[in-house]
Amino acid sequence: MVGGKSESHVTGVIPTLVAVSAAELVNVVDVEATCWEGRPPPGQVSEIIEIGLTEVDLASGERVAKHRILVRPRRSTVSPFCTGLTGLTQAEVDTGVDFAEACRLLAVEHSAGTRPWSSWGDYDRKQFTRQCQATGVAYPFGRRHWNAKLVFTRAHGLRKRPGMAQALEIAGLPLEGRHHSGADDAWNIAALVLHLTGRDAWPADPTTGPDEYR
């Protein structure tokens, strides 16, 4: 992330830190981005091409909705390697919305600025930060972010942080759908969030501190 002095370089962020209530819905987010087997081709950068989002009701212990937003890249193209990994093709992502509209949909339709959210690791949060800064688009999320990978690692007393598929095996949960599909990965990560809440291991306060947004 780009460092700064005292001000936040992420626009559109809700500045308050509030503990998550069991009555709140949580957005579980997973993104897929353009990628290559080696270095990006000259002039190209990694861009989000799919946003998967599952709404989780912590009070009922249920995954209540599954969403998918396809995003049309502007500074990169989908490589054969990326298609093999994610299943997404250039023709498919060309039917998506642009990044600014995707962020608007997150904010308007999914209450991203006010609702607590979680991802598996920090890649997704940081990718949004990088792309928002590069494009001048307002950051759609608030500052109540939980790193589910970190929580899982601590809850299970693991020495290394596992990938999502490995964590599902440890938790005794099935991998539903296709790995590296944003929509399916968000659905599976949501199952791990509920696994952690069932163990009373989900922290009340965000795992991502305020300094990490600068």
C-alpha cells in the first residue's frame, strides 16, 4: 500500500471503528484479477475482473445471499494462464461493468461502506486500495475489515496461514463450486467464517487496524 503521513490516501472510507454485532450482516468478499504466468506484458497491470460477495447472517449462522460482479479491465487483458486459473475469458469479462460502476454497486446495493466485511487474507483489500488510487475511484468499503485467514490460523493454533482450500479440509468442510471463482470462493470463505463463529473464535473487533488504511 502507498504510505502517507497522517491522512488516509483511500477516499470514501468510513472513518469509525465499531465492533461487529451478531445481528449484522457481514459481506464476505473475494476478487479475481488479471494475472500472468510470469511478469505482466509491457504496459499492463493486474486489475479486478470478478468480485464475489456472500452475505452472512452471524445471528442465524447462515449464508443468505451470493453475488457476482464481472468487471471489465481497461489496462490489461485476460491471459490464457488467467483463464486456466479462474475460468474467465476476455469475452466474458468484456460483458462486465467498469471498475467505477462495480464500486458504486458495492456501495449502493451491498452497503459496503457501512457493513462489516471479511476476506481471506489481505490481498483483496489491498487490491481494491491499489486500483482505487490508480483510477481515482472512491474506495467502496468501510474500515471494519476482518482477515479471516488470520482468525482461522489463530483459532486452530497453526504455525502457517493456510490457503482457503486447505482451511476447508482442516475444518472438515467441502469446497463448493470452482476454486478461484470469485463468487464460489466468497461462498466457501463465508462457510469458514461461520465455522469460526461456531467455535466462538470470531473476534468482536476488526483485525485490520486503522494504520493499515494509510
